Amino acid sequence: MIDADEVAANLVVGEHVQNVVERSCEGPGPTPLRQFMSVLEMYAILHETKCEQVLSEVPRGVKENVWYVVDNSGNVERQADGKKNIFWDDCGAWSSKDGHVVKRTYVVSGKRLSVVQVVNGLYCKQQVVNKKRSWVPLEVQPCTDAVVVVSSFYTTLKDDSSYRKKVSWLSVQPNIAVYEYQGRPPLIKGILHSYNHNFKSELDRYIYV
């Protein structure tokens, strides 16, 4: 595992998701984002990232349209103890009102992910039947190893809702997560928000979900 503070000073920017997935441990840093990743991109990164490429925490400093793969084992332990997740960073106070988790189930087939839902104990796919969308059982039910649940936490910064954060992890590999930051951090009196030390409480930096 890589220490985030060491990485923050020397980040290597990749040009493509595949380049980042295949990068060496010398380049665990962010890749520019125009929008949040697709589930395929996120799944590929989480599935292919090596242990030595995982950051111990989100690097401190400015985070503008970037993503990181971060250790999530602390949240695995918290969930086992019946506690809520904590997604720490130094960006400031995130909105608990806007914060929510979306969970979707997929069947993995090669490089494809298909959305499914369990209905009456069977994995089903959505189809249009008699002009209505219905969940229809798959002809061949997938084995357990081919099913993955993707959880994604979304929130916005309290001071600027245009600055967004997304954290995603897999049910089959919950010990690492992808943190994505969309937009530009707001400025406060000419100083970037992430370096402002006048927060009412250090707890404002935490979100519990």
C-alpha cells in the first residue's frame, strides 16, 4: 500500500483508463475526469488494481476532476461492527442531505456487465413486455461468482453543490474503493477551500453513511 502523502507530491497523470489500470506503482495518482466514470471503467480499475497501487488515504491538497484508488478496509470493519461508513478527505464539509448510496447488481460476462435484479429468488433482466417494463428471469441463472453488487456513495460540497464526490466499491472486493472528484473546489478569500483552516469542527470533514 502506498502512503498518500508521498504520492501527492509526485502524481503521474494518465491519458486513458487502460493506461492507469496498467500503470506501475510509480503512478498511483489521478487521471483527469470530464464526468464520473462508467460502471465498466470503475469495475475494471477496481478489478485490476494491484495492492501496491492502493493509497492509504485520499491525498491532501487540491482535487479537481480526478480519481484515486483508496484503502477501504476500515469501512469493511465498521460495517461488520454495525457502524456507518466514513469517507474521509480534506475537502471540507460535505452535504449529508445530498449524500446517498446507490446499489446495483450486475452479472459479469467477459468484459460486459449486465444489470439484474433478484425477483422471487431468481436473477432477472428488464425487458419490455406488452409495452411495459418487466423483470424477466434469465434463462440461465448465473453462478454466484458471476454476480457483483456495485455500491456508490454520492454527495456534494456544502459550500458549493457543483463540486461533487463519488465513492464506489464492489461486494466481491470491498477492501478498496474508487474516490472521484468532479468539478473545481470553491475559493474562499482567494485560498482554496481544501486549505482553509477555519472549519467549525474537524468532524465537518467526515460523512457517515
